[in-house]
Amino acid sequence: MKVLVIGSGGREHALTWKLAQSPRITRMWVAPGNAGTREERLSGSGDPVENVSLAADDLPGLLDWSRIHQPDFIVVGPDNPLALGIVDRFREAGFRIWGPNQKAARFESSKAFSQEFMQRHGIPTARAASFTDPAQARRFCDELQGQCAVKADGLALGKGVVVTSDPASAHRAVDEMLVRGAFGNAGSHIVIQERLHGREVSLHALTDGSCYRLFPTSQDHKRIQDGDQGPNTGGMGTYSPAPFLSDEELSRVGAAILDPWLRGCRAEGIDFRGLIYPGVMLTVDGPRVIEFNARFGDPETQVYLTRLENDLLDLLEACVEGTLGQHALRWSPNASVCVVAASAGYPGTSPKGKPIEGLAGAARLPGVKVFHAGTALQDGRVVTNGGRVLGVTATAGTLAEARDRAYEAVATIAFDGMQYRRDIAAQALQHHAPTA
């Protein structure tokens, strides 16, 4: 089988790495890929994965290329091409493609739609409202006493959320989006949620539109600095499993959120085939959905796929074909930790072209896999090519061992301006720490 993966980040490198382990794949491409995807090899033949110089949102170019090369199966990684309707266009052209169609992708591409859907179908969430008028938005912030999450309605690369704790900062966030247009069209319509307090966990579930298969727990670290300080990012690291939910509790939380979500999709004619990823806050009043994503998380994908024991191709095909109910997910008991190495300036503008040292040494460490995100090959050297550069991932028998291995690997890698958090999984280890 010939497979095309669309995207260039750490999520897409992890998808490529895992898919390449399927013995059924005979040829594989990634568009556009990165310096890491081109180093992967197919397990069946040893042949290299090939990068294709087409952007993930170049839908006409990707469709023309596919008509020539005829991939048997296409996997879409990022949110933007899903929001643009890549799945609809490729299906109309006769291709088998994994990911939600444009209507279903609205769960991520429009926070207002997602919030209103949750309210219609009784999905536990925060008090919230959507606005285009700055004055009305400021008044709602005041009702919440400034305890707000101010969110751009559209896609903003994981950065269109400002969490505030007083009316003045909430007003500034509103004005930044609605008056000054900090996020362009994505922020011309905003959602303001009551700020939730508790532990945040990431839930992932594959679905074929009729049933879902829930993943184990993981926890992402969104803020740029240790101690959850600084601005939001697309994710600075994650780990799995997270100790804050037992298996039984996870099943209950998943059912409380995903059962009404799936019923709502059926009621509204939304045929969601792909991966749904609700970010959830575990509050004293129970779980509350912060927002939905319509694709694998990044860097959650890195820790999930290093633990997944199934053939990923089988699962993704089952989503498309409506046969997911025939599959049970199998997970390694090992823990996995991913530490993101980012460029200077991230989550703002980051320089590119900085040579990266130490990748080979990190890869030789036991249990370590370095997933590339913002990298490129320049004159035979791997260089930085984005804000989040690498997802240094390690697996081990315990979370503490996996964390130590990940940071040992990070310590071997260097590039000018490299920054990373030093407290990934610290909350989990403190949760398990013995008390006096």
C-alpha cells in the first residue's frame, strides 16, 4: 500500500514513524515533511520515506500530485488543511483520506461553534459567550470579574488564547483581538469562557462516526516557561499516562463528554471520522471541556504513538471504513515523556537556519526517539526551521525514568537560542511523591 502523510511538524513525524512500522506499506511520502521524516525507513522493505515539496495547505497542488502518484491512503495531520476542506476535495476525487471533513472540522476551526454545540448537547463546559462587539465583550468579562479565557474563534496556531485574572487584563485581551486585530480574521470573532481551575488533561479518541476508542491520559504543558508561566504556546512538552485519573475515572470522564458529543453529531448530521481531542479541566465540580481539537495533539502524538502497540494504519483505515468497533486499542504499560526544544523568541517570531548539534548522540540513548518539528536540511546539515524545533521523547518503565531519559537526551542537543521547559511531568511526580 502507498501512503501519503500531509504535514511538517512533530505530530506528522510521529505519525510517519509509527505508520512506517506497518508491514503493509510499500511506499510512503510526507508533504512537505521535515529533516526527520526523510530519515525514516519502511519496516517491510527498508526503503526510505520520501518528502514532497508541497505545503500542507496547498490543496490544488496536493491533489494534482496525488492524481499522478495515486496514493492508496492519505493521512492529514494539521488543522489548517482540514478546516480548508481537504478531506471533502480528496474524497470527491476518489481518494481514501483520513481526517474529519470540513463540516466536522468546525469543532476546532470555530470555537464559537464548538462552545454552542456543547451547550446544546449538555456537554460539561465553562460558562461562556461569543462576541464581535468589544463593548459587549468587556461587559461579559466584568461579569466574570476578569477570571476569563479570551479566545480567537478561528485557528491561531495554538496561540489565540489569553488567560486573565482581573478585568483590566481581560479588557486588554479583548481589545488586542477585536480592536487591534492581533490574530487577523481568526480573532475578529471571539469566545470568552469563565476561567476554570483544576488540573488540565488531554483526552484523545479515534472515531468512525458510530463509536469511539478512547486513548489513555496525557498532560500537555502549554505555557512557555516553567511553573506554567508566560504566554500560551502550541505545547512545550507532555507525558503519558497522567496519574490524575484512574482507568475507571477515565472511562467515566470519557463517557460524560464523548457520549453526548457523538449523539449531538448524529443529531446534527455531522459525520466525524478521525480523531477528536477535547482539552479537559478536572475541576472540583467535575470535568469541564475547555475546547475541542479535530486532530492529534502535538506533542501528545509523540507520547501516545510511542506507547501504542496496534498497527496505526489498521486503526486509521477502520475510522474511514466505519469498522472501528472491531478494534481494541493496545497500549504499552511504559510511560512516555516528550520535551519540546524551541527556538529563541517562540511563541513569537523565531529565527531560522540555526545548525542543530547532538542529534545522533541523543538518538543512541536507550528508549529515546527525537521527533523533528521545525527542522530543515541545509547544505547537508539539520537546521532550525520554526518555533518548536524538536520533540525529544523517551519511554521507560516508570514516569520518573522516562523523564530522566528525555532530559538526558535534551542535554546532548544544542542550537543557538534553544529553550525548553525543565518541569515536564513534575506535577505527576509530585502527585506520586510520598507525604510525611
